[in-house]
Amino acid sequence: MNDKAVAITRRPGEDLTRVELTHLQRVPIDPERAEAQHAGYRETIRSLGLQVIDLPALAGFCDAVFVEDGLLALPEAFVLCRPGAPSRAGEVDSLATALPGDRPVLRLSSPATLDGGDILRIGREIWVGLSGRTNAAAIEQLGDLLSPFGYRVAPAPLTGALHLKTAVTAPDPETVLVNPAWTDASLFRRRVIEVPTHEPFAANCLPLGGEVFVQSAHPATAERLDAAGFRARLIDVSELAKAEAGLTCMSVIVPPPS
């Protein structure tokens, strides 16, 4: 791998209509439109100068497009997660075969369950959401695995959202974008930008290449980011959003190895 960040993505499959849903009602998903939107997502990442490792759809695993849930990528190591939904257990080994061999690969063990969407890393601080998919055993194990590398791992409260990063992300290291109804913004000790109440899912933003990407369904949040000094950019993943997709969950941004 070179000294630039790399993005890992996986294409959506024809069975996307059978994904696990927690907070949204199931509605019809057009697989062709979902694939076109995912292709646009990948091309956007490429346009910022990142290499994209584009994995094929994984037969039999309709949630596998959400690669973030299977992997935490750090400069010092990869951590393979243990997704909390039993139907997703087979995704991780497939993802592991695509990893560069430039750093150690660490694993959690039972009884830990951990979705990568519950992990918010800002520098050397890592918050892990206690959700329906991630448990306290995972937080303890992750802390033990990462303490030799100087990371601090701490739990984060979460109510009403599937994952922690549905409720909060960091557009830059000094700022968090938060839905305060779903997590306690003061926990993160940073400047806070709250999403509008009519855009509750907008807290999941993807900062890349000096820009902050927001779903096109959330223009008011983009305006708030612009007003705070960011360069917000809208991207349409509306078909994938029917499967509870956020912008971060469809890629793993792999930093260069340290």
C-alpha cells in the first residue's frame, strides 16, 4: 500500500431488499438504482485521490455492502469486528481476505459483539456505542487490544439510533456533528453542531479530501456545516438509505500504516 488513504467498499447485491432493519419500515428498494448510487459514491471517493478496493457483492449476505460494520482500520492495526446480527457473522472472514498485509490483524472473541458503525475514532480517542448490536464485552476487549497502541476506548450512551455514528460523527478533529436526541454531545468535549430536528439522520457525515459529505436528503444540515466553516457537499444515496445506510457505513477508510 502507498502512503495515501485507501477506501474499501463492497457492491450491493440483488438481495439488498432483505437487509436487517431496526428503526425503519421496510419499503421496496430498486437494486439497479442502489447499484448506480453506490457507483457514484465510489467514484466520488476516487475523485478525491483515494484508491478504492471495490469488492464484489457477497452472495448470501445482503448487509455486506455496509463494510464499516466488519472492520476498524487504524494506522497500527486492523481490528476485525463481530457484528451483532447473527445473519452477518460470515461477512468478516471475507473482508479479512481483502486486507493489505501491512499491519497486524486483531480479532475480538465471544461474548463480544461489535458493529463498526458503533465506533467513533477521533485521534487517539475511541468511543463505542452501547447499542443493540454492540455490547460491553466488546468495549472491554477493544480497550485491551488497543491500549498498547496508545488509544483510549470509552463507552458512549445511545438511544433511538441503530449505531453511534448514526447519532454523531466528526467533520474534523475539533468538531462533532450530533443528533442530541440520540447521544450526549457533551461526552465528546468538542465544538458541537446539532442537526436540525427535521433531519434526524443527518449526523452521519463523511469527511474526505477537505470536504464533508452529507446525504442529499439533508440540505439544512449541509447549510449548518457551511456556516461553521466547512465545505459541505451533498451526495445522493437515497435508495441505500432505505436499508438504514449512512455515508460512513458503505466504506472503510484505511489510513496509511504507521
